[in-house]
Amino acid sequence: MVNQADEFNRARIRMAGDIRAVIADGEDPLKAAADVSSERFAVARAKFAEKLGSARARLADASQAAVATARRTAAATDGYVHGNPWTVIGIAAAAGMLIGVLAARR
């Protein structure tokens, strides 16, 4: 499970870097438009589209990793709850009492 968290964090960091690159590359089309050079604008637009596509692909990869991790965690939790129902009931009751006490104090 720790390995999955590390994988998710690496994907998140790569995605953040890609988004920063897309933002930085977004300045090129604006500069090209200011110069009114259609050739430079087309090149900048193509570069921006490429970076945007890369960022979307990485976002999709990170999303798939997050969904897979969430499903595995949910399956493990479900297995624990079904295997130890009284423990879970006790923990839920204790948490409920704690929340009740804290709410009553305010």
C-alpha cells in the first residue's frame, strides 16, 4: 500500500510539472499574437497543443492510479468490517460518543 501511495505521489508531481509547463508555454502564443506573426503563432500553438495533450495523458494516468488505489482500499476496508464487525461497531460507538461530548462542550 505504501508503494501505491508513492506511485500516486510521483504521478501527482509529474502532473504538476506538466501543468506548470503548459502554463509557461501558454505565454508563447500570447507573445506570438502580439507580434502578429502567423508562422510563429502556429508553431507556438502546436507546441502548446502538444504540451496540453501530454498533461491530459498524465492526468488520466494519475486518475486511474487514484481510482485503483481507492478501490483496493475500499475492498480491504470492506473485508476488515465483515471480518471484525464488533470491533468496528465499538470503534464507531466510541467515535460517536467522543463527537457528542465535544459537541456538547461548545
